[in-house]
Amino acid sequence: MSTMRFGGRTYRNGDLPSAVLDELVPFGRHGTSAASRAFLRSDAAGSWNRAAREIRSEAGLDLTARGWNRSRSEQEAFFLQRYRRGARSPYGDYRRYAGSTWGRVDGAAAAVPGYSNHGWGLAVDVNDFGGVGEFGNARRGAAFPILRNHGWTETEGRRVDEPWHLVYSPSADRGAGRRSAAAESRRPRRPPTIKLGSRTPRWTRLWKAFLAAERVYGANTGPSFGEELEEATRTWQKRAGIVPDGVVGPKTWFAAIEDVRPGRKGPAVKIAQEIAGLTGRHVDGVAGSVFATRWKQIQRWLGVVPDARIGDATIAALVRKA
Ligand SMILES: [Zn+2]
């Protein structure tokens, strides 16, 4: 029998009180037969619920579980179904339990009672994640990367060939603090800093077209950043209330897209499309529906009102976070 510290108290395996357990969101029916309510240790349940919501929105899959926190007697029932004292195991799987050696005679592996991660409320058995050894299951392939971001590990499941068995590791949970991979993909692109002598033709051309539309620069549309462009940049920066250093860094780029919104056209829209990470025909200088969808996504990531209008709050959040 082993013990665990959690929330300042010590617990025995398979003996977690309901006070430290939380329920898993029922995206469908947990369990294998009758409807069941599924529980894990509160931090693991919180992580599962976060991951399950993200998997529903990002991958369109509803996860349910068929195994969760397991009491000591449930662990014993499992173990006794599958292992016999002194028996020869066709699987070569032997465990020490209650002073004897037990061989697995039937079914998948089971932990020795008192030592199961299910008894800590930290293991979950996920429905439809493939049979024994089937780690290539498509649902699992779509969902596991998100679960992994939220601290769910497969090491133990791989060791016993069970694709469905995942264990929560608080130290691997990046979902609570850092943003997950799906959230990262909503991030805008950080525009490059361009200045006198820069060799970044595409962005230099974008900037020239913008300053020309703002009537502080002539018709030179070449790829190089010369003194004339530097001077025009200072002029525009003064007008925009930015330090007039002639260097086009993120702050200047973000200031240039202020007030861009659906329905607008022109070079500022094109810059906003580039910053949004749009490509090809979606970088056309016309703020249409693709522009709106993408910018709303970015605004949600930034934590500002998702209205696709690039106003003060969006600019401030971009400067801070992008
Ligand atoms: Zn399991």
C-alpha cells in the first residue's frame, strides 16, 4: 500500500474521499454499460474537462471514459478477474500480491491493488482510443496531442500496450498556465523590423505602399529601404504620435493598421492581412469575410472583444502580447 500527498493531506491508494474528486464533463455516456458519473482527482478532472472542451471545439470529438478513479475494492475485483495465484501466465505477466506470485490468465494487464494510478484518481481509460496495441487509432491521433498539452501522458499505457490508458502528470500540464498548441495557432504573426538598408523586399514594399496612401511618400515601389523612405517614416511616426526614429518595428506596424475593419480597402488592410498570417489571394488589400474570421480569432487570443475592428484595445494587446 502506498500513500500520496495532495492539498496538504496524505491519502492511501484507492481511498480518495469525494472532497478531492471532481466529475468529468459528460460529453456522452461514461462507463461501459449503465450511465455512470466519472470522477478523478480534482486537478486531473479539471485538466480533463479543459482538454475535452478543446477537443470538442478543435477536433469535433466528444470524449468519454470507461475507467477513472478506482477504489481499493474495485482494484481488487479487477485484479482477481485477470490474475490467479501461482498460475502460469500465457502473457508472461506476473505480479507480487498478498505474499504470493500471481500470473495473468485473462484480459488486459491490471495494477497490483494499492498501486494503481486509477487509485490515485490520476488515470483515465478513454473510450474508442483503439484496442490492445492499436496506437494508430484515428480518434486517438486527433485527441491525444491536445490531451498531452494538458498534462496527460501515455508512457504507462505504452508499457502495457493500452492506447486508452492515460495518466495525468501535473508537472506536464501546460494547459493551465501556458497556452496550448491550438491556442498558439491563433497567434498573429509578429511583423519584422525594417529600417535603412533593410533587405526585406516584401515588407518594404508594403510599407512604401502604405506611406504613399498616407501621402507622405512618393511613387517609388522598389524593394530597398533608402533615406527617402526613412524620412517619410519619421514624418508619419510624428503624425501618429510614435517616437520618430525612422525604424519600422512592431509598434509602428500595429499603429499602421489602427482602424482597419471589415469593408475597408488599401495598403493598411494588406498589412493587417500579413500580420494575420493570411497568404496568397487572401492578401488582397480588401477586408472581407476571411479577414474578419481570422481577426476575430486573433482578438479572442488577445482577450479583447472579437469584432474584427482593429481599435485601441486590439493595438494595445498586440503591442503587449504579439
Ligand atoms: Zn487504465
